[in-house]
Amino acid sequence: MTYDQFKTILQNQSSYESIRNKRFSLGKIIGFTSLAFYIRILLVNYLACRKTRKIKNYFEEWGNDSYSHIKTVEAVGGKLYIEGLKNLAKLNTPAVFIGNHMSSLESMILPAMILPFMEVTYVIKSSLLNYPTLGEILKKVEAITVSRTNPKDDLRKVFDQAGSMLKNGRSIIIFPQQTRSVSFDSKSFNSIGIKLAKREGVPIIPVAIKSDFWSNGKIFKDFGMIDISIPVRVSFGEAFYVNSNGKKEHEMVLDYIQSQLKKWTN
């Protein structure tokens, strides 16, 4: 399937489900799944990095490269389920997407899901810009960097840069957790996305993500084992505006993510 075909499915349906390749899967080769996955991920990022040096407006290509990461999940035998796409199709305004952060995978595959509906970029920790190839990609899509050591400075920077982007029609993805975690800890989930959405008068889309298909590594966090028996799931909730001091809306985001994760683990 091409990215254009994938986009058409997303734009015309409320959900997406991977079709597993019955003829051959790299995941069938014992002990080869994780290696095959990382080789493909690194290759896609390398080729994407080369594109960023040649293309002025990289956003269309970003969607295509992000879809290549989805195809990597499927190539090794994994399955991806996407829900709530109608909630993106109904939007006629930029939004703040607020989601939990379980692994590195969502950072790679979310653009392919959102770009068919609107231009988008991330709020990320500044250290990611130092990653080979990935850093160049993030710079090209004008990702907003925060230190996570000075909350006041981070908030000021997000208000300034993300606020300007929202005014110009570009949506923002924020993972408010302090770090990636398989277990969802609501106490580590800050309200920076809520504050941004309230300030700019744009809606919030809660995003529940289950990506422990890619586990965190014991030695190197970015290189854990790949378990194709665990489906990758992404669910986009209904859009809503912040009409209070934000506490109620913050709880709404938490409740949505927690309820989806509970449904997927039962």
C-alpha cells in the first residue's frame, strides 16, 4: 500500500487495521524480529535525513516517511489499530494533541496519521536534536524544544513558538509525561498542553497510545525488544475546548487515556 492509499483510508474511514502479510513476515525468522525492525527504522531515518537537505517543504515527505515506519511495524509481523479518525476529519481548526508516551514508536508514526488532515509538529525534549538523522528531521519540521529542567522557561517557549504556529494553522503534538513509560502515571502528566490550548482558544484532541510492542531497553532505552504479539493501538478522542481554569479538561484527557488503556489490557 502506498502512502496516498493509506491517506485515503484514513480520510474516508473512522478506523484502520493492519492487514498482516500471510505470505512472509520478517518476524517469522526466529531472533531476527528486533534486528530487522531497527535496521529498517534506521534506514528510513537516514533516507529521510537526506531528503530534508534537498526539499524546502518537507511536511508532505514527512508523512510518507512516517508511513514507512508503520510499514516497518507491519513488515516484522506487528499489527496497528487506529481509532477515532472521524474526530480528526471533523476539525476545521488547528488543535493541540495531548497523548501518553509509551515508547519511541508514536513519535515516528503519528505524523502519518495526522498529516492527511492538517499540518502538525511536536513539542520535544531538546536532547532529541542531537540524535543522528532524527535531529535533522525534527529541525526541518520545526519541532519546538523544551529542556524539562525549567518549567517556567519551557512554558514561555511553548506559548511563544507553539502559539505562533497554531495561529498560522499548524497543530501541535505534546507528550506531557516526564519520560517514556509503559505504565501510565497520571501524576507525571503535566498540564502544559491544556494551558496552551486555553491561551490560543483551540481545541484539544486526547490521544491514547499503546506502543509497548517496542519495549524500553535495559541498557540503552531506545533499543528494547520488539514483541509482535502486542498490537500497536492509537485512539483519537473527541475534540473539546478549555472553558474553565483547565483542571476539568486535564482530568478529561487523563480519563480518556486511562479508559482506553484499560480497555486494551482487559
